[in-house]
Amino acid sequence: MNGAREPLPLSAVIIVCNEADNLPECLQSVAFAQEILVVDSGSVDDSAAVAQALGARVLYHPWSGYGPQKRYAVSQARFDWVLCLDADERVSPELAESLRRVMGDGVPRFLAWSMPRCNRFMGRWLRHGFGYPDVKVRFFHRDHARWSDAPVHEKVETEGPAGELRGDLLHASAESLERYLEKHNRYTTQQAELLLAAGDRGSAWRLVVNPIACFFKGYVLRLGFLDGLPGLVHTAIHCFTTLVKYAKVEQALQARKAEGASKER
């Protein structure tokens, strides 16, 4: 992919489970890395074989939640500088060049770097709304930044400010709407559980206000309407999951009240 150019002294780290179809493009997009590390949590397809055939080092680690799984993967990398991807993400040529410029400086100015992520939804690359720029910190020195412990919607926590890389991280999701909604149903359950564990007391008012504010922000302020029908659907689902998350909190709180009342009888 990069001809005779020297590979960069960094580890590209990817966690996978049944991603054999996505892995070839993902791994080819990070061919500039001196190490490609794939951590498999128990695939029943050819994920491990595909990764090995493309030159990746493959390890097995049982699933422990998104944040903990990624922390483990980073800990196993051979280089301190790591670039973390999901299997359905690809590094664009522009982003690869940006990484080369940063690493070519010898000592990067920042210990963590963010990049804009461009999401494909309903066959279209979103350029507005909640789909872009979906800024993510994915390139960092592991002694100064780390993945959070969150089992869902994990993020990289940094010790200081992050630099900004040019070029997009392409999230080439080809999920059907059915699978996309199923995934968000799981996410809202996990998010509701985290809110309850943190002592959230619920609020019926936010079931109305938060989704409306969310739609106005994504569709109007962030110009989601410019992405046509996919932009409308993407924003609407984002707002609906906000409602569902808080609705699940309210449902759990009501169940607790009912259980407490029955015990007092």
C-alpha cells in the first residue's frame, strides 16, 4: 500500500468477534504500522485466520466489555504509541499521511490525538449532524492515556489536551436498520443500568425535553438535514435512543418502588 516507505513505529490495535468480512479492508488501511495487533474474543468465523494471513499478530481474550477489552488489547501492544480501530473502521489516506507527519516530528507535540470520524449510514457517508465530525481520540501514548472502564460507549481518557489530526477515520458500517436498532436497544439498557448504579433518581420531564433538544441540535444546528433521508433517520434514531434510555431508568425506578411497597405490606 505504501510502497517502499518505512513503516511507522506504532501498533494498530483492533478488537474483533466474527469480523472476517470487515478485517481485510481495515487491516490494509493500517499497513503503515510496524505492528498490527488483533484481539479476538471468540470468533466462530475465520477472523483469526484472515488477520494472520494479512500479517497481524492475533491474541485471544474472553469478552470483558468494550472498555476493558480495549484496555487489555492496548496493554499487549509492542509499541507505546497505539492507534485503536474497530473492525468496521478504515484509516483514510489523508489520515495516514497526517499520522506520518506527526510521527515524523520525532517527538509528537501531544501525547494523544483526535481525528474526525465519518459514518456511513443507509448507504451514505454522513457529513453533518451526529454523523460528522464524530471526533474520536484513537491515537495516543499508552503511558499518558487509556480507555475508560465503561462497558459501552467507552472513550479514551487523556492526561492533557489532545492534538487534532487531519483526514477522516471512515466508519464503514454496513449494518441493516434492524441490526442498528438492535444494537442501540442493547446500548440503552446498559446506559440505563449505569445511570441507576450511579444513583440516578429519574425525571419524567427529560423524557420530553431531552429528545426534542437532541433533534434540534442534530438536525438544525448541526445541519443534519443536508444529509437527506439518511440524515433524518440517523438523527431521529439518535433522539429516540435518548428517550428510551431514560424510559428504561423510569421503568426500573417504578419497579423498585412497587417492590418496596409490596414488602411493607
